Amino acid sequence: MPTSTATPTPVETLTAALSANWLWITGACLASLLATSLLLILLSQRKRQPPPAPIPAPPRPQPPPVIPTAYLESIHTADGPRRFALQPQVTTIGRAPDNTLVITPQFPGWETVSKRHARIYRHAGHWILQDLDSTNGSYVNARRTGHNLLRNGWEVHLGGVPFVFRADTGEASG
């Protein structure tokens, strides 16, 4: 007669496997625990890098430099006083049509002004009048000059045509 043996239940099979391999299972658990511990230690000891520096704001645009404005104010013209703006680089003055400031018959005494009479320019922060070898000369405050610094309010005569030099900023009166 055949004997019947009972089929082990899954729990019994697991218990038997654990009992037979307990040493291997314990070693695997310990190795896993050791690896996890080492990984945590390495991560905690790793130097934390500082957060990236914030991107600096772009520089504010600088306003353009202020160039002091200056002009010659005509004293006696047929249509009353007028202002003639001076260019910071150079303003040429004379009867020839290619000058920056052309002296025409509207200026009393215009015929005393040479075709290329004078120039006014800015140098080292100052306005300068230079006579261009004119026939009737250039005058600053009634003194004939070949080359002269200009100050706000000073009288300038080109031949017989009078002007007053005006500078809005950067020039002292005197």
C-alpha cells in the first residue's frame, strides 16, 4: 500500500529554506545594510557646493555726457537779436557760404568780415576764438586777438560785427 505523504505548505517550504540558508540570508542583509550605511556616510560628508552666485543685473545705461551749449548772440541785426549755436567741434564764421555761421547783409558791418574770418571751438573744457588771418581782425572785449579764451558775457567783434558770447554751463561770467 502506498503511503501518502503530505505536500508541504508554502509556509513550511519557506521555513525550511530559511533554516537551511540562514547564514547566507543574514550575510546578504548585513552586506546590504553596510552598503546603505556607507552610501549615507559618503553623501553626508560630501562638501556641499555653495549655491550659484546670482546673475548680476545689467549695468544701467549711462546718460550721454552733457556738452555745455554755447552761442553767439548778435547785438545789432536788421531783425533784432538772434542766437547762433556753436558746434562743440568747430564753428567757422565768415561771409563764404560754406561757413557754419555765414555773415550776410542782415548784419550791419557785414562787409568788414572776411570770407573765412574766425573759428570758435572747444578745447579742454573751454571755448576758444581763433582769428583766421582776417583783414579787419577779431576782438574780445575791445582787444584785438589772434587766439583767445571766451567767457560767458564777453563781447566778440568780428571785423565790425558785434556779438556777445553766451555759454549755458561750464563758463563763469567775468
